Amino acid sequence: MAVFESASFDDHELVSFVSDRESGLRAIIAIHSTVLGPAGGGVRMYPYPSSSEALHDVLRLSRAMTCKIALLGLPAGGGKTVVIGDPRQDKSEAVLEALGRAVEQLGGRYICAEDVGTTPEDMAVIRRTTTYVTGLPDQGGDTSPLTGYGVFHAIRAAVRHRLGRESLDGVTVAIQGAGGVGRSLAPHLAAAGARVSIADVVPETARRVAEDVGGAAVSPETILSLDVDVLAPCAMGAVLNDETLPGIRAAIVCGGANNQLEDDRHGEALHERGILFVPDYVANSGGVISGAAGLMGLGEGEARKRAEEIYGTCVRVFERAERDGVSTSLAAEEMAREIVEAAAARRN
């Protein structure tokens, strides 16, 4: 693997390859930036087909975390961990404890939390071998509810900007993924009058969520190409790519999944087609607020208010993109980089 030559490298401060023979742990910890403070980011466990794909994912995820946290105004940087393995078969207490030891060796430069394939209970196991972990069961644990709530407000901002509508009443939304975030987002949309369609790789899960909100369950094969106002990707990343983009008919793409763009150029492609894309690290930043709430001493009400402010962040991204004549993905990244660079200048 050529780390420095990777298109996703982006001058990461640290990339650590972790191996533990006894437990079978294979992981990569990436710290993109600590300019604003210790790097924060979740632990994702996924059966990557190759270590190169795992590296690509962790580099993109950690870079997105830097942007996400910078735009939130939090005193932290961006990092991420990927564990190579199927969480249903390969996860064990030994694996998690070994990962905790690796995080501890970084001396506080990186603080981990839950992500895809891990749970608050897993963070409690990791806590046995490191103090640098958040998202524990007694700290609110599951970040999905606040993530979904933040995505809801991002959709409100996008609908107002792109469709000129103050209300979501009658707005059609297709949610890809009925996991924690999709399941949390759907009730907010339905309560606001939106008409929801939802799909999941487990059809029964989508059916239950659809029944709960008076929506429709559709197949995973058709969800991305539905003729709707808003497409909300809330499953795995890289869903916006050369194969799927031609079929997207939504006016807005705004969801909770990380790394929705397979490549940066796909953000430009959406812009050229007149589709308003809300950068995922803006829309889903409620998860960071939830994870940081315990560390920052935020109560539930204050954390929800922070998530509601995602609406205003979206507005600023839209205005910057229009002012500069660029895509929203580029505008958001430039805004985040300016925040980091200003902090680096002050520190120097």
C-alpha cells in the first residue's frame, strides 16, 4: 500500500497500522489533524475486501471528521479507526481490549467512539485498556438519535434553499438505510408532513419503520432512483458514484451516511446537474455533538440545540457555494480548512 501517494492521504499527521497476533486484531488508526485539539472519531468494524480499501476508507473518514468538527466549532481534530473484520463473527473482547491498548499508546492524541459495526457496550470494553474513549453507555452511548435529528434540520435548510419551501409538508423523501440513523430520521420527517419511502438490505426492517411513520417500504435496488424531492443516504458510504449518479432524480441529496461521495469529483457532478448536495459531514454532525456531550458537560436539551444549529451551518455552506460559484462539497471543505489554518497560524 502506498500511503503517501494515496489520493486520500491529504497530509495526515499519523497513520498507525495495528496488529495483535493473540486476538487477531487488524486495524488502522488515522489522525488527520490535531490543530484544533485531540483528534476524535469512531471505530468502524467492517469486512473490507483488502487492506488497501480499509486504508482508503479510514483516510477519507478521518479527513471528513476534521471538516465536521471544525465547522461545528469544537476544540478537537479529526481521526478515525477501521477494524478489518465482520463484527458479527470476528468481534471479541480480546480484539476490543487490544485496540484500546493501541489507542492508549497514542497518549491522548486520539479519542475513539462508536461507529458502524461497534456499540456503546463495545466502547465500555475498550475503556478497560484506555481512558481515551467516549460514547459509553452511561454517556448517552448511541449517537444515532441526535444524528438523525441533525439530518432532519439539514433537510429543512436544503428544502428551503433548493425548493423555496419553508415547510416539509408534502415533501417526498427517500431514505436509504433503516438502521439507527434512518430509523431516527424518519419520524421527524413524518411529523413535519413529509412523505417517506425507505429501503434496507433487510426488508423487514424497512417495513417496520415504514409502518411506524405511515410511509412506504421499497426495494434497495430502486431507492436511489426514486422520483422524490430529497434522497437521504443513511447506510454505507460511496453510494454516489459513476454507476448511481445518472439514475438519481432527486433535487436534493442529504443524508446521514459518511463518505457518500465515492470520489470528490462526484460532488462536482451533482453540482453540474443542479442537484443540491449537503456534504455528509455537515448533515450528520449531530453524531459528534452526541459523542462529545459527555466530555463537554452538555445536557440533552443543550445537545439538541447544538444539533438544530446544523440548519444555520447548511445555510452558510449554500451561500458560500453560490458566492464562489462552486459545489457545496468544495465550499464546505474550504470553510473547514480556513478554520484549521487560522488556528494553526495562531498556534505558530
